[in-house]
Amino acid sequence: MTTKANNPALRSWVEIPQNSDFPIQNLPFGIFKTEYMDAGAGVAIGEHVLDLTYLYENGFLDGLGLPAGVFNQKYLNDFMELGKKSTRAVRERLSELLSVDNDELSGNKAARELALIPMAEVEMLMPVRVPNYTDFYSSEQHAYNVGCMFRDPENALMPNWKHIPVGYHGRASSIVVSGTDFHRPKGQTKADDATMPSFGPCRLLDFELEMAFITCKENGLGESVSIDKAGDYIFGFVLLNDWSARDIQKWEYVPLGPFLAKSFASHVSPWIVTMDALEPFRVAGPNQDPEVLDYLKTDGDFHYDLDLQVGIQPADSEETVVCNSNFKHMYWNVQQQVAHHTVNGCNLQVGDMYGSGTISGPTPEAYGSMLELAWRGTKPLTLNDGSERKFIMDGDTVIMRGHAEKDGVRIGFGEVKATVLPAK
């Protein structure tokens, strides 16, 4: 749906640095706090956060039918639950207030200084309360690469892979916001030549480059969401680093799939970029062969052209970019994921998070995990400081970034980063 807020010609009276992720056409939502303010909702614009609680309480959002206190909360769940019509109206109004030809806010010096807070002075928090978490497995290249490593190229994809968006239900409580450091997980592993498993810290810690969407509407237990209505349930996207303990996973995943190998931590970027802001960047997906069943058939462009990057920064050293990929490389799109998720009557909840699965492109530099980039440890990566990596080491900080660009407009997500601490 095209909105006025996406107009490439729009300019803001707020100074926007060149190549900023947060121009007036973006306006992503998040939760922040400062030394002097409790948690509340804000919107990113350039190098500032626009305080939505202040705008609401001082009449700048009058006429939108918003309930009292909807922004003065620790999470965005209640705001998202208002529905796409209401949240879209808020974004449109903010676009007006921030536009260079509107002086309602810019012409009020006191209000302007109180509503706009430098990003350097805020702490970003988890944007949503996540009731449930689902992780899909929707990159054909990633599934093929992993299948080649652990089976063979002729049987790389499992027989069901091109018929259903494969996924599993993961742990919601350990999803944390960017900047939250974590300890290397421990668990059982078993060497190929060992007769018994052993216990200890994970040795093969890996990142997984993913996007995640967040739902803003409930369907009710037993009610399916048709593919043409799926977009109504999606508020927006964040970057997701869905860490994986490869050696723990190898031992535990048969017969029920990932458990301790995935539940120790997943990191998300703090700003939710709305579906509306990403509308100009929709592109066609791959030809799906064999033909999918009727409930999974889409009519339109439901993939997104988003450039994605991963960097590794060792302790006391510079960052090395190890991956450049793109969200458009996915085989299954988000509409299909919602339709399949609910076809059995599963009830979605507001704030639920859905990972795309590792995003790997068709060339080695676009592979979205160390498992693939270093090809199961047989092709170590050399970082800028001369050190080598087969997997992630203690003290390493992994940084993911993402943005889309078209018609001179760059819509970005900021970054998601975390440092690995030694196992406790």
C-alpha cells in the first residue's frame, strides 16, 4: 500500500546525515529510556529519537483516536494491537510533523527540544514483549549447503522442503535486544570417534543472519489466515542474529530438532521497520517448482530487496566484514509463512516473532553463517588482524546491518550486535 510518508521527495527539518538508516521515509518504532526518563515509545529520525509520549501528551497526535498511555509503556504490543489503520495514521502524522514545510513542531522551540532526544543519550530496549517465537528455514541456498555437508548434493534438500515453509517453535524468553552480551553456552556434545557424549562449553559457536517479522493481530484458535490476508497480521521487521551451537545441535537435534543449541540467546535490532516503509522495496521471488498447494499460492511481489552485512570484531581489534547477502534470496516469503503457520488453526498473538531462517545468497561471500563461510571449518576465514576463524571465539563481537535503497532513499535497520563472553 503506497502512503504519502514514502514519497522520495520528502525532506525533514531534522538534520539527516548522508547514508543515514533513518530518513523521514523510514520512521521505525522502538522503545527507549534515558537517564531521566522511564521506558517509552519513540521513532528514529536521523541521529535523534522522537519521543511519542511527549507528542501525545502535548496534543501533537490529537484526532487519531489513540488511547491514553499507549506510548508510555515498556513494549509496543498495545500500540501494534490498535491495527494497521491506526499505526499507519500515526506514521503519516509523524511524517507531517517532521516535514520541512510543517512548523507545528519545528516552530515551537521548547517542544522541539523536549521531543527530540539525541540517540547518544538513549538506551534502546526490547521493542516488543515476545509471547511466541517461530524460526523458519526458508533459504534454499542455506538448506542446500547444509544438506551437502551432512548428506550429499543429490539429497541435500529434504523431500518436504519445496512443499512447505519448514519451521520450528523456539524459545521466546531468550530473545534479547542488540548490545546484550552473553556467555558461551554449555551442553552435551559427542565426537564422531567417541562412544559416549561429554559435557562442556560449546566449541562451534555460530551466528545466523536472519530477518524477523512481528505480528500485530490475532486470528483466534482454530482460525486460519488466508494468504491474501497475511500482510494484515505483520507490523514490521527487525534484524535477527539467531545464534547456534553447532556441536550441541548435532548431538541433540534427532529426533525433535534444535533445543539447547538455540535457546541460549537470539539478538534483535531495536528498531521495527514497518511493512509500509518497506513497500517500495518489494520484488518478485523465485519461481517455485514444484508448484505449491493452493493455500500457499501468492499473486504479487512479496520478497524484499534488502542488503545485509555481517562483521566480526575481535577484542581490541577492528571489524572484518565476512558476509554480504540479501533478503531477496529467500525461497519462501512471509505471506506463505503466515498462511502455513495458521493453516492448522494455530493462533498468532500480538508481538510474536518469526525468524526467516539463515539467509544465504548464491555466492560464497553471501553465505549467512560461519558453518557455510568456513565450510564446516575446512576453509577458515582470515580477519583483518591476521587471526583466523572457523567459528566464533570468546571476545568476538558479531555485528549485523541491513538496509534497502531506491530512488535516493535509504531505509535501514541500524544494527544488531553482541559480544560473546566466556562460558560460566
